Amino acid sequence: MVLIIYFKSLILIKLKKYKMKNKNIIATFILVLVTGLTNITIAQEEKTNDNEFADYAAGISLSPFGGAVGFTHNWNPKTSFQAALGGFSGTAPISPEINGISYDIDNSTSWVGMFINHRPFADADWFRLGTGIGVGTIKNTLSSVGSDDLYQADYEGNIVGYVGVGFGGRPKKGLVFSLDLGLLSTSGAKVTPLSVSGTDESANIESNSFFGALLPNIQLGIAWGF
């Protein structure tokens, strides 16, 4: 199913608290973000007229939870329904430090979601309010840096709630860019020790905000309206 001023203070805290494996990741993200915002601003200067209105749109997107494909039905110029399917598998770019111990994370996600977007302002159809639900799994294997300790921190069987705001994603024909910022509400991660040579850190990992019930999300997307 890709972070932003999604709440600038939260991101700054996260970046200070968790070391990046590669500083180029930050630079790459900033470049992608600036490029996306620039394209959205340029593309959304005029509101959609009747001739431009697209009943449907299909596209792709990128978020911290992986890439996704989505299909949108614009019920009317103000309200749209979207279904999306996404996932990711690989090494997380952040190594959190929990109780003085740094962890590398191998992550995999798979999810499907349904969302409603509403444009409250007729003269600013580039601004959206969004909500929805998703179902899927997030699996994290944590390996302790400097030891052989392994833990599993999984979000499974969760019906996840979403609320956020969006920019772009207008209901118009042709190429459309979008940026979404929001929060996912989950039941939290369940942490299981796989291999522990010393003190079991499961409780400390599970209570850490990095694996909390509220997860920030930022998503960049591109779609074709028709």
C-alpha cells in the first residue's frame, strides 16, 4: 500500500531517535517529496470542469508500507471511492534503538484497503479529506546489532482504520498526481522472542512507539483519469 510534514514535529523526533543506515535515504526522500509537491502544485492550479471530469482512475502509489495499485470511482466531483492493493518485502531503512540496543529490521507487508475521499471546497478540488479501512499483515524480524538475538514484531489480523488529508488526486481526465498524509490505527504489534542469549527485550520492544498502535503514513501517487 512512501513521510512529510505529515506532522513535521513527529518526523523530526523520529529522525533524531532512530539512526539512518544511509544518509542518502534522507536526501532521496526529500528530492522525491519536493518533486511530487511541485508537480501537484502545477497540475492543480485550476479546478476541474465538466468536460474534464473523469468517472474513473487507475494508478500506482508508494508509501512506507510498500508499493500499491489502486482503482478509483469518482461518484461525483466531490466524493470518490478507492480500492487498493499493496505490499513490500525488504530491509527497513531505519534501525531503531530501543532500551540502548539497535536493531536491524527485515520487513514484509501485504494489505488491501478501501477508502473514501471527499473534496469539501468547490474551488479547491485538489484538497481532500480521506478515511477508510484496510486488512493485512506487517511482519518485522528484528536482529540485534552486535548479538544473535532475534525478535518477531508482527501486526496480524488487524482491521486498520485510516484518517488523513490529501493534496492532488483531482477527478479529472489524464495524468493526476497525489500526496496523502494520515494516521493508521491498529491494535499494535505482537512481539515474540525467536532467539535470546541474554535479557529478553520483548516487553521493551512492544511498548516502544516505533511498534505502537498509531502509525504515520505518507503516500505519493500517480494515476490516469478516464
